[in-house]
Amino acid sequence: MAFFTDLNRRGGRVRTLAALPAVVLLGTAALSACSDPGAAASGSSDTSTTAARNGVVYNTSPDQQRVRAGKDAALAAKVPALIGKDGKLTVATTAGSIPLSFHATDDKTPIGSELDIAQLVADKLGLELDIQVTSWENWPLKTQSGDFEAVFSNVGVNKDRVKLFDFATYRAAFMGFEAKKSATYDIKGADDISGLKVSVGSGTNQEKILLAWNTELEGKGKAPAVLQYYSSDADTILALSSGRTDLNIAPYPSTVYRENTRDDLKIVGKVNAGWPSETLVAATTLKGNGLAPVLTEALNSAIKDGSYAQVLDRWGLSEEALPESKTVNEANFGAAQTGKAS
């Protein structure tokens, strides 16, 4: 399995894309998440549950009644002393992409599949889950500073991130293209976005894919896509539904959610978040602090006892389940590209 993409750090402003003339800047990009940030708006009513067409009943209330796991004493004993001394696992999340990580109907409680998985890990390690909401651009620096012990926020493994962080994989990573229900697009590659207006988050894997596709188009003498950046995820989806943009590219789980809870949008394409190679979503920890291998063991324990599958089923993410978690770091990244990481 191959990994691709650069370390994405956004400094709170839209990136300058001098090499790409066909770009419309509509505000600072605050779209969170895969392997990075992606637009996400529920588009549903204010009720605390939403029955979707895919059979999932999404609970968006603060009362999550999460799937829980029991403490594994052997695993708990492996937690590095500096991390376990306060009895907490401090986890960062961006809370910007439903159903992965977002705010409940009270507009303050972070919920979602990423936090459910983090809860399983904390339970296995006998630690209290301490959730800290942060912006996408801040999690790398705050993880390096020690403010965060792990990041569960749709972070994808790539060749640049392994220079600074260690990873415990837990989900497949795909991006979805979405459009209005009436659209006839079938997005499979660069040729399919030529001349279209596409919304995307700045500094994301999604943007990297689109920039590469635009370079390919320009090399063929074709019109590149016009990339548009909005100041909020709600604005992004409003622009798409109103026809101001033709496409949005976002984490695949978010596009699945919207396709199944709205009447006006549908998925028109899917691409691996690590295009042209592949990547996986992983719990992210500071390089060399010894936590990632313990998280890997905790995740594999949850996979084995079925609680991991329960979490993914709960959020309609079963197709992104992994049969096994693996630790990925700079030392074994090459092996990870061929699927041999431990």
C-alpha cells in the first residue's frame, strides 16, 4: 500500500496559487478534515436523530451513548508513563466534518465516529478521554508541543507527516465528489473536471489532487477546473446546492451522509485520498514517544471484540473498515507502502 501527499499546515489564510490562474478565492478556508479537512454541512433539520436512506439513524444529540469497551490491564501497563500519569488520553479533533467529527445539536459537544473510536482506545487503555477541539492548522504544532497526545480527526498518513509523527491506522481514506441531484457528471480523473467550478479546502489532500489534475489538464491544452474556497462548510454546501459551484470534493463519509440525508445532492465520483497512490486514516502521535504502538494494539483489540465494527456501523462507515491496525512511522514507511508495516 502506497502513501502520498504532503504535510498540510494552513496558516489561517487561503494559499496563493500563482501557478494556477483559474482560481477563485471566496474567503479563508475553514473546511476541516483527510485525510484532511473537507466541507461538511448536515443539511438536515434540528432534530437530534436523522433517519437516512442508507438505513443509518444518525444521533446528533449531545447524549451519544457511545459504544464502550472494557479496560485491558496488559495494554494499560504499556502506556508511556508521561502520557498515562494524569489518567487521561488527551485527543485533538477538528469537529468540522459530519459524521466524522462535528458538533452536536447543542453546538458545543464534539461527537462523531472519530471520537467514538478514540473512546474505544481510551477505554482499552484505562484512561479518561479528554477531547480538545482545535483547528486543522494547529494540530501539528500542538501535538509536537505535547498539548495533544493523539489526534483523531481523519488524518491521513503520508511521507512528510511520518517525519514528525507516528501513526496507528484505523480506517480507509477516500474523497468523494458531490454535485446537485440533476448533474450528469461521472468524475474518475482530470478530464472529468475540466472547466468546472470545484470547491475545496485550502492546504488539503483534496486540493493537492485537484492541483495535480489541473496541471495534467493544462498539459493537454484543456481548461483547468476553477477552484473555489469558502469561509465555512455551510457556505460551501450552499454554493453547491444553489448552483454557484458545480462540484465539491470532501471526505467520502461526509458525501455519503449528505447523499443519504438530503434530497438535492448526490455522489458523482470517488478517489483515494492519497491519489495517485493510497493512504489510510490513522491516530496521530508525536514521533518516538512510544504511544502509537500501544494505540495500534488497542485498536486491534477493539477490532477483535467487535466494538470497532459497531462504531463504524453506527455511523454508516462499514465500507471503510480495516481488518487490522498497523503502526506506521518513518522507519517502516517504505514497508507500509507494500502493506508490511507491523
